[in-house]
Amino acid sequence: MNVVVGVGGGIAAYKAAELARALGERGCAVNTVMTRSAQEFVRPLTFAALTGRKVITDLFADRSADEVLASSVEHIRVARENQLLIVAPATADLLARFANGLADDFLTTLYLAFSGPVLIAPAMNAQMWNHPATQANLALLKARGVEVVEPGSGPLACGEVGAGRLAEPGLIAERALALLAPARRDFEGETVLITAGPTQEALDPVRFISNRSSGKMGYALAEDAARRGARVVLVSGPVNLAAPAGVEIVHVRSAADMRNAVLEQLTAATMVIKSAAVADYYLENAPPQKMKKAAMRMSIELSPTPDILAEVGRIKGDRLLIGFAAETQNLAAEARRKLETKNADMIVGNLVSQEGVGLESDMNEVILVRRGADPLALPKATKRQIATQILDEALRLRLALHAVTRS
Ligand SMILES: Cc1cc2nc3c(=O)[nH]c(=O)nc-3n(C[C@H](O)[C@H](O)[C@H](O)COP(=O)(O)O)c2cc1C
């Protein structure tokens, strides 16, 4: 598999070297294109040594007219000979030039000449990332089908803390390989209803109770199901993630909103996956005005939120119902109890007390507690990989349990 890694001029350029190596280890032939600015951060020699290939650094390299005629124009040749273009780090400047169709160096000219899938991994200072110009350019590129590996949040090289860190090279490589793999269409004909993210329960007009769910697991499930041919309806609590391509999204805030949206969408669904971390309690009759601070203790009486999983379990008919259980102890027993009491077909249990997996992480480690089968432990993997395995298992379970009769 031939891929191009386009390197932009940002501090994270050195991580592109790790990406090139990760792609090489996964069997890709890696061709590197560096912008002029990228070469201020890392020397082309690094990439040449890691990939064993010449690095392209200039649109007008030292070549005679005869050579150009003999080997065709290089950016067109590179566009034809590679199956995927990955840009990492994608600078704010590259996003702007791609979005506006500029072609003033090799990488931007290649981008326009390239007809295959494009994967970009932006990295920049948080202010630059959040700037409306950058976000507008990104939205335009997404709308044109460019795949984006979102940057992570954390301490940035500029000393600030926020969104803008280049995603981990291993994660970018994995996304690249997923794009290259021919998609299985084994979810064609299914309508998968997925819930994701936290809910927010208002305490007053400005405050709420919520949890640390990022929504990444549910979004990964939605993306994979859509890629495999399903119609996907994603009912999402407030999260900081872009809607996956080809997915119908319904935005909600509270558990009550989520319940209403799920019940509204249920009729068409053949499979329901409830990965949202729905709040367990809410404040009935939240005050219409902001609560005032006073120098005394206060207590708030909370009421239980609707149990959406149990409600769907009662009326699910032939639909396959998958729930999630986030626990800090007794995971398998709790997941089994939930499976029975909620009439689910599978519970995906994860221990949220572990460092580096679960709620806010890109990684997860889960146990699948299935109706009529032994529990299946899935070792630590990215949420995308876990999503694929959950969907594989859902199809297997569907065959084992019953043939679907759709209404
Ligand atoms: C020290 C330094 C670090 C920079 N880091 C970034 C960065 O992380 N992301 C970014 O978008 N631009 C960054 N820039 C600005 C880009 O280098 C600049 O916009 C340049 O024109 C990008 O060129 P390119 O898009 O052709 O690679 C940085 C500049 C300097 C001097």
C-alpha cells in the first residue's frame, strides 16, 4: 500500500517521523512530502532514513525538462501512485490553503491533484485552533469528504493548555489503515440507534450536574456502523466531537430529552446501542433564576432520571438491545445483573477506575456480557477497534438469538 505523509510546519512535525515509522511497520510504503516550513523543524534526512525513500521538498525541484518529460510531472505521478494522502501535522495555514484551493507548493498542489481519500491531523496553538477562520476551513474540508483526526486537549508546546495537540501517531496510523481497508457492508439494511456522551441536568439556568463521558465510544460505534452500511441515528448529549460522516445526529441535553429522542427514533430501529452516560439523578423543578451564594450549607434533593434502557427493554420487540455499564467494582456481576433486569441482549462493561482507559480516553478495555453466552473480555484497544468488535459481536448475537422480523 503506497501512502503519502505530508508534513506541515508546526512543532509537532517531529511526531510525523513516528507516524512514518508506524505506517512502515504496518506494511505501507511511505512517501514523504514536506512543506518549506516543515523543514525548519525537522530535516528531510530523518524521513528519508526512516522510510528508505526520497523526500519531496519542492514543487520545482532541480530537474531538467527531459527528466520531467520522461517521468511525467511529479505531483501528478505522486497523486496517481498513492492510495492515501495523510497530512500531519496539518497547520492552520495548510487547512486554509486546502480549503481555498491554493496550489502554491508541492503539498497543496498534490492535494488538488489527488483523487483518493485524504486524512488530516491538525495541530496548533489552542487560539489558532478555535479561531472561526480555522474552524470554518475545517468544516469546509469535512463537508468535501476529508477525514480528520481531531487534535487532543492538554498542555501545548506554546505553554497554553487546550485543544490543539496532534493526535497520537499510532492512532493516526490506525485511522489511515481503516481508510485503506475495503469496508465490509455487513450492516446494510440495519437502522442502528446509538446514544452517546453525558447528559446535563440543570440545577438553575447556568449550572448543571453531569459526568466525564466524552462520547468517543458512541461516536466510534456510529462511525463504524455507518461505514459498514447501516442507517445510523446518533442521539448525542453535549460533547466536543464532530458528527461522523453519513450519520443522522439528534442533539439533546438532559436525560428527559434523551428519553424522548430515543422513543421517537425507536420505531425505525433494528438495533439499539445505549452507550450514553445518562445522569442518574436530576433536580425536579429547577429554579428559573440563578441560585444565589449564601454563607450557609445547602442541600439539594434529587430525583431519579428515567431509566431509558429498562424502558426500551420492555418494548424492544425483535430489536437487539445493547447497554453499557461503567463500574468501579464487581464489573462482570453488575453487567450480568443489568442484562437480566433491563432485558438487554448484551452489556458492554468497563471499569472506569482504571488509568488510561474509559471515560475521557481514546482507549478502552471492556467485557461483553451476552445473553446465552459466556462473558467475553476484549483486551485494551482504541475505542475504534473496540467499536468494531462490539458491532461484530452484535451481528453474531443477532444470528444466534433470532432472525429479525422488521416492522
Ligand atoms: C516555533 C513555531 C512553531 C509553530 N507551530 C505551529 C503549529 O504547531 N501549528 C501551526 O498551524 N502553525 C505553527 N507555526 C506557524 C507555521 O509555521 C506557519 O503558519 C507556516 O507558514 C506554516 O507553513 P506550512 O503550512 O506550509 O507548513 C509555528 C511557527 C513557529 C515559528
